[in-house]
Amino acid sequence: MARPKKTTTKKATTKKATAKAKPKATTPKAQSKDAIIKMLKGTSTKRPPNNPDMPQDIIDSLNHDLNVIKELLDSFSQHLRALDRMRLNGVGIKKLGFIERAYELALENGEFLPHYLTLERFGTDIQYFMDFRSLTDLVTQIREKLWNITIQSADIAYTDALEFYASVREAAKRRVDAAETMHNALSIFFKHHRGETEQPTEKQELRDAKSLIHGKHDGKIVIENIRPKLTGGKRKIVDETFRDTAKFKDDIEGEVTE
């Protein structure tokens, strides 16, 4: 009978927990722009539905960088008027194809180049144009992104102003002190002032006539009409409606949501 093998129990060894080194505290100045942008946008989605507000230091940095680029361009760009731009040859898709095809033929048939235009200069001029065309496309994309942020920020600011105006208007209706003065200062932005040369529409004439008939406003309406016979006819309407400036009634263009 075979003897059973001896089993030796291994002693459990406990490893000492090594203290982890504490991460060095990084100051906001040490963080790069790319790290800040990744931190703000997050990595969960490529385009988050609610983009965060841009911090003021990034706005100042963009303003500084764009001014530096503008100063660099001032050293090389010429001041062109609208008439000067019309005299120059713009390059679209058709002309760009012509330039590329002409350069390909010039590479194969260099003997047809004029004496003042070398093949090297021809290629350098094309590359110079293509470089600035790429920069222009990049600036167009940057401008579109900046304009999107501008439109969104303008909508938020206008909504805030509408909410404040709605609160002032309600306070003015309750005759709260100083509310009517602020309402009169803001309500003029929502009233359409008819110009001296602007003729009233038929709807406005009927509305003014009804208000005068019912005694709601002071004024007069004179209608003069001459039917055309042998010569041209004549029709003249004088609408002078005097509004009561002590009262106010206006509408807010847009919705104010909480």
C-alpha cells in the first residue's frame, strides 16, 4: 500500500503595503490648454450636448493669440479696396483646375515657359497660393465656431434681459416705486415708431379710425379721393393720431421661460 504523500502547509506571508506616493499638486498655470479643454469637454462623448462655458483665461488667451496673428499678417498683407479686389483674379474650382493642369503640362513641356517664368517659380507660386487657401479654410471654420458661441451667448443675454424686463413690467403694473421709470426706459425698444415718410397700412388706418370713433385717442383722419377721369386720379390720407403717453401697453417679442 502506497504511503500518502506528506503535504506541507505553506505559511501565509503578508506583504507590507507600500505607501503610494502622493501626486504632485498641479497649479492651473501648469496645465496646458489641451488638458483644460479635455477636462471641460470630457471624454465620454465626442460632442457633449451641453457645452460648458469657456473660462475667462481661455478667452483672454484666444484674444492675445489672434492679435499676435493679426500683427503678423499686417507685415505681409496689402490694403485692398473693393475695387482692387474686383480687378484681381479670384480662383474658384474652374480656375484652380486650370492652374493645376497648366502646371502639369509645364512639367512635361518646359520649353514653352516664357523666359521670365521658370518652372521652379511656377511651382513656388502655386504652393504659396495653396498654403494660404488652406489657412483661409481653417480661419473660416474657426470663425464659424466663434460665431456659434457668440449666437448662443447672445441668446442667453437677451433672455436674461427679457426676464428682467418682464419683472419690471409687472412691478410697474402694481405701481411699485421706480418701476415705471425703468419700464419707460426699456419699453421704447419694443415700440415701432412710424417714420415721417412711411405711409400707414390699411390695417393701421382702420385701427386708428376705430380708436377715434370710440374716443380712445385724440387726433384726426382726413381722406381725400378724386376718381380718375381724363387725367390721373388722386388719393390722399392724412392720419394724425395722438397717443396718450401717460399710459403704456406693449408686447415682448419672444417667450420668457424659467
